[in-house]
Amino acid sequence: MQALKELTSHMRERPIQLRQMKEAGTKIVGYFVGDYVPEEMIYASGAVPLCLCHGGDPMPANVALSATTRFLCPFSRAQYGERLLGEQAYYKLVDMLVDPITCQHLRRAGDLWDYYTDVPVFRLGIPHEYNGEDALNYYVEASRRLKTSLEELTGKPITDEALREAIDLYNRMRSLLKGISLTKQKPNPPITELEFIKLNHASMYADPVFMVEALESIYQEIKDKDGEAAAPDVPRLLLVSPNIAYGDYKILELVNEAEGMIVAEEICEGVRFYWENVKGDGDLVEAIARRNLKERLPCAFMRDSTMPRLDFISGLLKQFNAVGVIWYQLLYCDTYDIESFFFTKEMQRMGIPVLKLESDYDILDRGTLRTRIETFIETIRVR
Amino acid sequence: MKKFLELCGFEPAEIDAELPRIQKVFDMFGINQEDIERGKDRINKFWDPELKGLAKIRGLARRELVDTILAREENKINVCASLPSATTDILNAASFHSDNVRATYPDVLVLMVMGYLFDKLDPILEAAEEHFLRPGAAQCSLLQVRLGLNVLGLYPKCDLLMSMGSLCDALPKCDEALGLYFNIPVHYINCCQDRGADWEDLYRSKDFYTNEIKKAQKKVSEVVGFEVDNDKVNEARRIRRDAAIYANNIFDLVVNSDPVPMSAACLQYIRIFRAMPVGRKTQDGLNEANKLLFEEIQERVNRGVGVVEKGAPRILYAPLVSLADPSITNMIEELGIAIPLSEDSILVPDGELRPQMDERGRGEDPWEKVAYALIQRSIEASVPMRIRAITGAVKRYHLDGVLNLFHYSCRYFAGDPLILKDAVEKATGVPVMVLEGDMYDPRFYTAEQLRTRVEAFGEMLRAAKVAHK
Ligand code: SF4
Ligand code: SF4
């Protein structure tokens, strides 16, 4: 696929390109995952939005232990560990960090940046209530304060026109990712889940205009195609996870190796949420906030999020004709851990087997994970 | 049993009247003779048995627990909540107004009685571990207590659970799950933690929090069937005033005296009782008990009597003293370290004990004051503000060190201990010790296990004190 090759080369060049842009005066704004930071606004400010989402490697999570305790999840520790190690270009380039107040772990990662680095940290207030007007108003006001901070950083006002353009660009990106994802509904998907997630991850760091073009080409190329014929007994699976980080591919690889097929995902962080777009023409800051808080699926840290999440996941199972769920969570992710108990029981009631896996980014757990995944897939196969 | 109740400050007539109900609740919790003997030993060891005011407070905790647990079968409207105490005024207003309403923090009471006194939390924690708060996942033991009580059928019938979403996410998530499993109606009170180093951030939070508390007031009114209006709230505050004043006087005496006249664990009992809603009878008892206790402590101060010797190193204990297990602070005091202050008493910006009520915070609205006071607490503050508050307290109260025993299973408290250590040591020059512990589950982090490190800390504090002289 030519577009994929070009994207790969773009990603290789991207850190150098960003360094040059930074040297020429462009500001780089890093932010944490979860889709609550209005990246459209950062883009419209003329700064480069970078969604920091590396993980899966034990080293950055472990070096962060010099600054925090082991009871934060490995992903949130890695968000500071990467900066501390200084080996990952994206984390070094950041001029300002936007820390969305989502789960306590990521909030603390922002505190670590705030205390130990000289990067200014903007704490973006997100009330943990997705369906209330007061909460929305609070979030809108927080977004407006972010707008002011970005304007101060870049020295330029964010115009409605620029914001409208940015919204259109990111809406297009989300729609294309959705289109590509839906091709996995086919009996023989033209793209694997691992490939899809890697594309999604690329969208966090790539130039958004370039990314949209690449996604457009990829979508056109695969939308009417079928992939290689899968064996008839290959179980189609859904991946549910709080977090799949850039680099945390072990579960996806192991499922492939065990000849299972993940066909869809419900992932709160790490990948871009692409099911809903920003709608409306009035107050654009509010339109973005409304989409991020009210119109998309709430993460598990939100109040009363369990039932809507269960409904959404049940819908995905049907839509993608999946017969089992792999629930992958990170050690000490408290809210997902609480939810997993209820979720597993509800799925069992619906006759859907669930395999719950947990990781601390330790490479030594690969063997155990492999055995559990193989057994799970085998069990489904013989059902 | 009677002897034990006497140790809890019960008068003979009260014992005769209350015994059947107390026995019933103790039976429900499986409290047997062996537990009662252990309870007596613990009173002698941890409870300053000579303080009569304290004995009365122990008895009040017992009464409150009995009334709360039996509310299930006594057909009262029961509103349950938890710390932080944003709902205390509302719930007191409701329960003081009508005998038919019970409103309290059941899990806190269970910690105070089954944990602190009997050391019998294990069955409750184990029941939670069999359900959705599994072992090995560092799930908060405070929430395990709440879940365990529900699993065992010991949680009072609950017409409304006020869920505090102002600190962590685990608590509201746990309450959401309790709602799903046990059919409990849940109402959340949220606050956003986007505050940084600016005081301006507090105003923003205060407005949001105020509104959340008002929504809670409305919700409670719906559930209890009458309007819990501001008049009722003011009346409830009036009823609680004496207990609050004497509690504050006790805190002031303790922090300003050398030697420190009262143990940190006992002081925490008073602090928690001051913050939580209780029944009217308990409140009347508390007003008297706190007065008596204040007089006793004053008398101790006059005599120069303390729980550690005069001149002992004095520390700030962060974030808060356990309500379930007094053995750790007791061990610290046995090692000759005085704990006149814990972080949950101090406020931003500079470690004061009383909140700042400036023009923008005061307002006309009583709820605005509650919200403003709550978010000024150091333990609810942002990291930069927390650093300032602890630093301020160390300087203001001439403390020799800080001990941060963080609750390992709490994401809220487990993320920043090393930042606090670094910043406070740099700002004050006093040593800060960080210990990993569990505030509500005594099974794993025992006093004996922590003793060696605390001994070393004590030596460091004493050496620094000598060098300073
Ligand atoms: S994996 Fe869980 S704990 Fe970690 S950042 Fe995501 S939601 Fe928070
Ligand atoms: S101790 Fe921590 S985790 Fe537990 S309920 Fe309180 S804030 Fe939440």
C-alpha cells in the first residue's frame, strides 16, 4: 500500500520535522490521551498538537519510580518516565503540556511534569459527569481558559475561521478512521486490528493534513476489498481496554499468533475515539466540548458510565459479529478493575465469554499471557 | 459485657436500657467474648482510659453504630454518606428535624468500632475481596469496608447514598457498582481537581462545589419527604456548635502544648466525629463529652502531663491518622515522637487551622462557605498548594519533621508523596519520611513492620534538634 509506505516514512521524519519547526518558532503542545483535550483548538492556534501516548515498555514506567510510587498505572508513570529518560523525541519537544483531569493516575502524571520539569502545565478541568449541563458549562469555561493560554503561548488569537477549519480537518480524520474500522465488519477484513491501531496511533503524532490524506488513500484502497480468507473457525473477538498505548501491542500480537481475530475495540485512551464528530456551527468551543463530554462514550472514571459502556460494547459485539471479549487492563487501573467484575458477569449472562488480562508492562508476563490467550481462543473454537 | 460498656462511658441505667440493642448488633457482627476481652485490652492500651470525656465519646460511637445498623429494621428513612464532609450539615438538618430520618457515614462508624476498638475488620474486608474489590489490585480498603458490609447484609437499609466524588474516582465508581448490585439509589457530589498554584483556582472550584452541594440538598429533601431548608440547616449548626467549639479548643491546646497532652489516634476520633453527621441524641452527648474532654485536657496541660515527654520531637502526620488501627501512631508515640498535628487539620495557603473567608469566598450563601472551607483543606488541595500548606504548618507550629504514611491503595494520596518530600524538605529543612501503609486495613502494614524505619526517623529528628540548639 503506497499510502502506508508514505505514512511510515512521514512518521520516521516527523521528530526531525518537528524539531525544525520548533527551532523556527512553532510551539509544540503535548497533551495526555483520552480525547478530552480539544486538539482542534491547539491546531487552530498554530501550535502543533502532540498526543503523548507511548507505553508498553517497562523502562519508562520504572524510571518514573524515582518520582512517584508504584501504585500509579504503568501507562501514567510512563508519561513522566519518557520525559525523564529523554530518549523519546516527542516528549522532549513539548513547550506546554495540557493535562486533562481525567483519572487520578493521569492527573498525577501532570503533577510530575509540573514539579520536575520546566514545561508549563495547563490543568484542563473535566468534571466527571458526562451528562449534566453544569458539568458541560464548567468544561466549556475550562476550554475557554485553555484557548487564552494557547493564544498567550503562540502570541496569536485563535479565530473562529481557524477553529472551524481545524474541526473540519479532525472530523474528516475521525470519519476516515471510522470508515476504515467498519471494514473490519467483513468476514475477511482487509485490515487487521493491529494495523488499524497503529494507524490510529500515527494520527496522534503525524501532521494532521498529511494524516488525513494518507487515511483517505488507505480507505479508498481497502473499502471494497476483502482480506485473506480466514479459517472458518477463527473466533472474532472484541478488545476492551482502558488503554492501548503506542507500543503496547503485545496482546494484539499474541491473539494473532494464537490465530484469533480481534475485529473491533472499545478503548478509552491511547487511541483516538472516532465514533462521534464535532457538530454545530454556533459557539465552536462549546461544540467541541459538547462532543468530547456529552456526545461520546464516557470513560469508566465518569459517574454512572457503566451502563452506557455496557450498551455500547454490546452493540459493537453485534455490529462486528464478535463472539468473545478480551478485556485488557493495566495494573492498578482502579475504575476499570471495578467495572470488569460487573461487565464479565453481564457478558456471561449474554453467553459471551470474557478473558480478563492485566499487565504492568513487564516483559516476563508474555508467557503467561500467551497461554491464557491460546486457551481462551481454543475454548471458543470448540464451543 | 457490662464492664466493657462501663469502659465506654455508659451509665448503669443506660446499660440496662441499651444492652439488648447493643447485643443484637454485636451478634450481627459476630462480636464474641474473646473480642470483648480484646476490646478491653485495646481501650487500656490505646484509649487513654483515665479520660472520662473520651470514654463517653467511645460510647457515643457505639450508640451511633447501633442506631445506624438497626435503622434497617426500625423502618427509618436512611441516608448514608461518607467523608469528605460536604453533606454533614444537610444530613444533620434532616435527622435533627425528624426522628424518622437517620443520616450518617456507616462505614466510618464501623471503622471506629469494629476496627479501632475490636480489630475485627477482616471478615468484612474478605467479603469485599470475594466481590468486585479483589485482592492484589490495590483497591481502597475504605471502599472494601463499604462493599463488605453490603455483601454481608450489614450495611443499613439505604434510601440514598450520597457519593463523594470530590477526591478519587474509585469511591464514586464503587458506589455506582453498589447501586447496580444492591439496588441503592446513588447521588454524586463532584468537584473538579484542576486547581494549581493560584488562589484564583479556588474560587472556580468553590462555585462548582457549592452548586453540587445545593443539588445534594434538593435530593435529600426529595428522599426524606420534607424540605431541608436553610433554616433547618442553621438550626442543626446551632445544635452542633458546642461540640465543634470544644473540639477546636482541644485541637488548639494539643498543637500549642509541650508535652502533647493527647494521643493522635484519640484526637482523630474527635476530629472525625466533628465532621460527620450523627443522630440528635448522639449530638447532645457529644456536646457534653467534648466539653468534659476539653476540661480534662486543659487540666493535663496545666499539670504538664503528656503522652510523650516534654521536649520530644514534634511532627506533622500526613495525610490523616487511621480510624481503623491506632497501633501505628501509638508505636510512633511510644518511640518518643509527638504528633500534635495531622494534615487533615491544616488549610491552604499556609497551614492555618481556620479557613480564610475573604470577600469573594464569603458571600451570602451558607453553602458557599462550606464549599470554600472544604477546598481549603490541605488534603483536598493541589500539589503546589499542599506543599505550601505543609511547609507553612511546619514553620508556624515549630515542627521538627513530617511523616507521610500514604494509603497505598489510594490513587489520590499515592501519587505525590515523593514530590511532597522533596519540596517540603527543601522549603523547611526538616526531614520528611515517607511510609507506605494502609489506613483502613490492618492486615498487611503492621506497626512492628514499620517500627525500624520510624526508630531511625526518630533518631534523625532528635539529632537535628540537638544540632539546632
Ligand atoms: S489505564 Fe486506567 S489508570 Fe491508567 S491512565 Fe488509563 S484510565 Fe487511568
Ligand atoms: S482513601 Fe483514597 S481511594 Fe479511598 S475513598 Fe478516600 S480518596 Fe478514595
